[in-house]
Amino acid sequence: MEIIIDGLSWICLLIGCGLGLSGAIGIFRFKEFYTRMHAASVTDTLCVFFIAAGMILQSGFNLVSVKLIFVVALLWLTGPVASHALVRAAYQTGLKPKLGITRKQSSLRGKSST
Amino acid sequence: MPYRYLLIIGLSIFWLLLSGYWDNPLILGLGVASVALSTWLAMRIERDYAFQDRGLSILLKQPTYWPWLFVEIIKANIAVLRCIWLPEKYPTTPLIRTLKVAPESRIARTVYANSITLTPGTVTIKVRNQEILVYALTEEGMADLETGEMGRRVHKLEGSDT
Amino acid sequence: MMFAVTIMAILVIMGIALARAFLGPTIYDRILAVNMFGTKTVLFIAVYGFLTERPDFLDIALVYALINFIGVIAVLKFVERYPPPTATSKD
Amino acid sequence: MLVLTTIAIVRLRSLFAIVMLSGIYSLLSANIFVILDAVDVAFTEAAVGAGISTVLMLATIGITGYEMKPRSKKRRYVPLLVVTVTGAVLVYGMMDMPGFTDSTAPIHQHVAPRYIIDSPHEIGIPNMVTAVLASYRGYDTMGEVIVVFAALVGVLSLIGVRVPKVAPNYIEPPARPILQVMAKFMIPFIILFALYVQFHGDFGPGGGFQAGVIFSVAIILYTLTFSQYDGMRLVPPKVLKILAAAGVLIYGGTGVWTMLRGGSFLNYSVLGETSVAGQHLGILLIEFGVGLTVATAMMLLFFAFVSRGEKNL
């Protein structure tokens, strides 16, 4: 039993670290602010979740794990709001994203898909 | 006013779980005072900006929404990871598009917008009236949103109140 | 052991985020990096608490998550009110 | 990383980026405090360094403007010299210091053993830092509270708080729906969390200073997401001023009370039937005073700065 839990938390922690690292690399690799944003959101959601899950598995179910859940919940609540505010501020102050396809095409495609 | 009772219950649970001293009368008494104070302040805010039409209770009505959202988040994470690690095979085609919003109340719209932002690959830029301006990393991510699945689910969340 | 590995990974991520904060180029990149740095700090404190078996640290982690959020919101509010002169010129 | 951040702070010209980086700086130093096991210090650094000071510095930039003034080349070397000499002296002083975690160091011989060995049965609370802060070093802490209060009085007499008379005219729908809904949802919980930190200072890391800051952060969040007018309507500055003074009074009053009960100033043992109960009550009271003063002082400072800046920040 012990071994299974240990193994599971190893897996969770490693996945979490991997996600975090890929997010960090994404922050470097992507060319532009708006795309970097998405890389950051990878680390903010699942990376946090997996690392916390690994710790919860280690601690067992008690008040400590409840507090961990609070931490995750808080991060998941504030994360998107902060990202939204960030993008909104950037958009508002005139930082224009580089788009992959032009507006016309995209609106055509939008119609065909609905 | 249901929001008040929900808030009191929620805050009390929050306090008990944080504190962990359940048999110390002094701490419990202070806890009651603290809950009272926070509720009072929250009600002062509520007096000025009431949550319109439906309260927070919609968040608790549909337990199936949250697991579904979680699965979506995992899927979207994989999609973005592909873009990070294999930029040649999965190029990013950033695009901005306006979506019609199905959810009506402010809370439901917030839930919707936050769900969009929470799933990696899509970010809400602006919410105005019936429209949400969304920035997506890839065409697929946007296509997922345009099927309206998430919007419908949030709308259901809200509609189940009546 | 496993927490030690996690801490190392988090430190690396923090280093990368820090580099992004130094490099810029736009102010939003910096804010993004700071936000990410803050999130990782929260994780770092939580994991470190586990490593040293003092779960009290979770309270601090909670405070950090909160403070980080408020800080970012305040900064953005500020940016929206006084648009930085460099934001448009350097994209 | 600290060094790198410092270099970057010095090199950057944009005040705004500097504020961001100093936020990172305090996050980093808090990490170091955590590693050194100074939990309460890290807690304070988290709340004060990363949060409040960022917000206050931003508000200051709102008054002063974005870029640093170009400075003259001539006077560059004098500060450098001063800093180098000071740094060298500090490093020289550190050479004589005992090694880290050396338990025979003088600082560990003087009062520390008494704090560590006696505090469990003299004060009877698990968190030793609070015991030291509030009981053994009661005078010092009182001094700190008065410093905060004095700073507040100074700022208020210099710039003062302007209460906006008119409500901002909201265009429907509100400008930031997502932020506002989330802020409204979170604020009660933040306030409760602040109070939890306040009252559990005896048991875990935390106490009046941290709680005060977290409490004020909740109000600051409200002011940021809604408007200055709303923030000041929720907690009117007039009331805050009275409460700030009341906090100091509670602290001092506890001391006076102990004197009336026949003890010396701030010796709480005489307050209860047993010495431990008295200590407990005394610490609770003064922590409350500290929390009250810090929270109100922070809010007032924030209000003072933003009301000087733009009209609707």
C-alpha cells in the first residue's frame, strides 16, 4: 500500500514538474506576449494541480491536505482572473497580437463551423 | 436572502477547516465573531452591488460541470504542450474572435469567461454585453469553443435554478 | 527525496521566469513573468514545508497566492490608467 | 538570484519595471527566510514586502511619474564610494560573527535559551516567536506599533485623504465584470483569513502585523476593482482614523491595566487567575491592538496615496 501511494505521488510530482518546465520553456520559445501567456497558463493550472496532488497523497487526508486544496483552489480562482486582466490591459493599451490568419478568413470559417 | 446564509455557512466551514482547534471555546468564540464581521462587511458590499437575479447557489447546482471542465483543461494542456515542444508539426495560428454568450447573469458569464481562460490555449480578452472577445492559440482551440459546448453547459448551470 | 527533486524543478522554473522578467521586452511580459514567479513561489513554500515536515508553511503559501494576485491586479490597474510610454512602441 | 535582481533594479531606468522587480526581490528574500526557518519573518515579508509595498510604490509613481530623472554624471562616484565603504565595513564585521547554526555563538547564549526553555510553561503558547514578540519584548513591539502610527500621522498631515464626494457614474454594464464578481466572491474569505491569522498567532505563524496587512489587502482589492469612492464608503477614513488610534490605545491600555492590577507595565501575568492565563489574555489583547493599528494604517496610507493620484484610481 505504502509503495503504491509513494509511486503515485512520485508520478504526480514528476508530471507536475514536467508541465512546469515545459511551460517555462514555452515562455522562452514563443515569440510574442500573447502566445507566451498560454504557455504560462499551462504551468498555472495542471502543474499546480499535480504537485499539490502529489503532496496530498503523501500527507493523507487531514487538515493539511484541506489547506493544500485551499491553495490550489485559490490559485485556480485567481489565475484566470489575473490572466484575463493582463490580456485585457495589454489589449486596451494598444499592444496588438500578431494573428495567424486574417480577419476576413476567420469570419468566413466561423460561419462554416457553426 | 440566500446569499447571506450561503456565505455564513461557507465562511464557518472555511474557518473550521483552517483553524483545526475545534474544542477550544475561546478560538471558537473568536471564530463566530470573525464570521460575523466578514459577513457584515460582505453585506455592506452587497448593499451597493447586489449579485443580480441569481445568487452564488448556481455554482453548487451542477456537480457534473466541474469534472467536465477538468477534463477539458487536461485536453487543452496537451494541445498547448504539443505547440511548445513540436512547433514545426503543430504551428501556432493565433486568432481573435468574438463569441456570442449564452449565459445571462453576471455570475454565469464570469464562470464562462474564467473557464475559457482557465483552459490553456484560449484567453478571454473582453466581456461586453452579449459578446466575449476570445484570443486562441490554435484554430482547434477556437473551434472547440465555437461548438458552444462550454457555453451550453454554463447556461445549464444557470438555468437549473428555475 | 521526491520533494527535493520537485524543489529543484521549481527553482529552475523560477530562474527561467526571472530571466523573462529581466528581458522584457514589453511591460506585460514582465508582469506575466512576475505572476508566474509568484505562483511558483507559492508552490515552493508549500513543497518546502513538506520537505521539512512543517505544514504550517501552507498558511504562508495561501498568503502569497493572495498577495501575488492583488499585486498583479494593482499593477494592471495602474497600467490601464497610465499607459506606459513603451508599450506601443516596443511590440 | 538576489544579486541578479539587485543589479537589474539598479540598471533599469523605468520606475515601473523597478517596482515589478522589487516585488520579485521580496518574494526571493521571503524564500530565503523560509529556508532559514524564520516562518514569521517570511510571513511578514510576504504580506508587507510583496503586497503592500508594491501597491504603495505604484500609488507613489502615480503621483511622481514614470521615468527616473536623468541624473548628472558628476555625482555618480560619491554614492558608489559610500556604498562600497559601508559594504566593506559590514563584511568586515561579519568575519567576526560565529558560523551559521553555531550553537555556541553569543547570541544563542544570552536570552535565547530562556525564551526557548521557559516560554512553554511561562507563557503557555506553542508559537515561540509570538511569545517573544508580544511578551518578553513587549516594549519593542509597542514601539513598532507607535512607529507605524507615527508614519501614518506623518503621511496624513502631509497629503491627507480626499474623500470623493460624488459616486463615479457607471455605464452599464460595469467596466470590469469578471474582476468585480470575483473580488466580491473572494473578499469575505480574505477577511476571514485575516482574522484567522490574527487569532491563531499563538499557535502558528502569524499575528497582528500580518493579519492587519491581509485585512487591508481585502479592502484594497475592493477599492481597486470597484472604485475609490466605494472603498471609502465601505470603510470611511474618519472611522479608520479613530480605529488606528484605538489600536495603539488598546496596546497601551493593556499595559496600564497590568499596572493597575499590581504588576509592572505590560506584565500580563497578573491579568488572569493563573500566570499563563494572564499571559494568554494579554497577548491576545495586544495582538488585537497591533492588528487594528496596522490594518487601519495600511488602508489609510493607500487611500491617501490614491486620492492624491488620479481621481478615479
